[in-house]
Amino acid sequence: MHRRAVGASGLEVSEFGLGTMTWGRDTPPDQARHLLRTFHDAGGTLIDTAAAYGNGDAERTIGALMRSDVLREDLVIATKAGFVLRDRQRVVDTSARALLLDLEDSLRRLGTDWIDLWQIHAWGAAPLDESLAAMDSAVSAGKVRYVGLSNFIGWQSAQAATWQQAFPGRTPITSNQVEYSLLARRAEVEVLPAARALGMGFFPWSPLGRGVLSGKYRHGVPRDSRAAGHFAWFVEAYLEARSRGIVEAVARAAEGLELTPLQVSLAWVRDAPGVTAPLLGARNTAQLEQCLETVGIELPDAITAALDDVSGGPAMGRPIDEAEAAHED
């Protein structure tokens, strides 16, 4: 895989990242081992996780695998803090105390002395300056190398980045990650422009539209799919008529290019303006291998422009003359 710089920072990651949201729940340790080894063997470096994933089991699994299968130095570990479990309910707590407790627990579970990219998992009720001061403290202590955001909308990410830039000595915000795909392009309205203006990298989660862009739901809901289980609520939002039209357009493009809908959808996201590395949420090795086949694939400009049009118009930041030229071909 190619390496890409994360915004204006010195951090570099592989062109795809491996997401671990299902690890410890839907993805058992033996399957996670195959996923990590397959990803690593393909040149992947970025592993995205969170203290909240599997109540810490995702981080525990990664930590065990770094002791047995993959060297810590070969990976860029990105984790998140700010979701906590209280009275069996998951709540957002971005206070300094909660964030720093999460960090200590993450370091222990991962079995490492440092986190490459530590992210606030979501916007919370705590004062933003308090949350950011906790991140500064973690960097000063050598426990964190870079800091980022997750699920911050445009004005929130701009406020956080501007606050950190206001005075020397504060740690710059390196990145943001939100949902982004051909079925979810809202990030182009504010999040991506804010990232470009403030030198942040951008990590799309669910780049396959929660699995729908793979084409697996074109003729119904497979019994072994997420939509048939406890993730039904997560997938159903993209099973409506508008999404079906986009999926069919992707399928037609894939057929013409002799690719799969998955490959077409991932290539579009990876090469969209401002994107650093899409996060792959594969649950098994077969799914991951299909995703990794996208490495080296570049969509023709005409196909990119057609997919832009059917899903909402030219991607924000894509040169207009390039899109127009593609239409004229």
C-alpha cells in the first residue's frame, strides 16, 4: 500500500486503515488475528480502535496480537476516548478525568507505552478547553504522539483546531474521522472544508455505506449480514429508494470496468479530495481481502464524475474543469 501524510503533520499511514469496532463482539480473537496479519502483510499500518469497542476487548485483542504476531513498531495505533459505561449505559464524557482514565486503560490493554493517534470519540458536554488540555497533557507526558477528533461536525472541529492553534505549545489537531461514502456525503459540506483549511487529515468510517455499497443487499437481506442481526438499525437507513439507485449505478460501473461494486465504492472514497485513509470494517478475512484488492485500482475520470452526479454532484474540492472534461468524453 502507498503511504499518505495525515494532514499537515509528520504522521504517515497506509492508504487504508483497519477498523476494529466489531472486535470482541462479532469478530473473535482468532478471526481478528487473521485480519491483522492479512492487513499487515498487504502493507497496512493504520489500526483504528477505541476504548469503547467491545468494552475494551478490541484493544485487548490488538495488544495480544502485538505480542505474538505483529511488531508494535510496524503499526500506527489510533484509539479514542470519551465514551464511558455507567449503570450499563454508554454515555459521552469528555471531561479531563474521563479522558485520561480512558487513556491509561487503553495503554494497559494495548500493552504499549504510547498511542500514535489519540482521538476524542465524540463531542461532549465538558468544556472543550478542558478536553483539549487533557490531550496536551498526554502528549507532554509522552503517552500520545498525535491527537485527533472523531464524529465532530464542521464548526466543532474548526473550533477545536483553532483553539489549539491560538497559542504556542498546544498540540495541533491532526485529524478528524466521520462517516463518508457515496451514500453519506454530508462531510463535504463543512467537515472536509474545515479539515483542508486547518491542515487536518480525514479518515472516513463506513466507506462502504455500512456494507450496502458492496451490493450484498441488492436482492434482499442475507441471513448472515449485519442487517439481519443486532446491527439492523445501523444498516436500514441505507436500504431506501435513493440509496438503491446509487447502488445500482455503482453496480453498472463495476460491471463495465470488470470490478466489483465494493472495489468501485472504495476507490471513489479513497481518492476523493481531502481523504487520508478510509477505515475498513471487515468482519472476516474474505471481506478484507476483497477490500485490499482495491489497492492499485484507479477509477476513470468519467466514472468518477458519473458517480459524483448520481450521489449528489461533484465532490467538494474536486477540480470543476476535471469533472466537466469527464462529462464531455
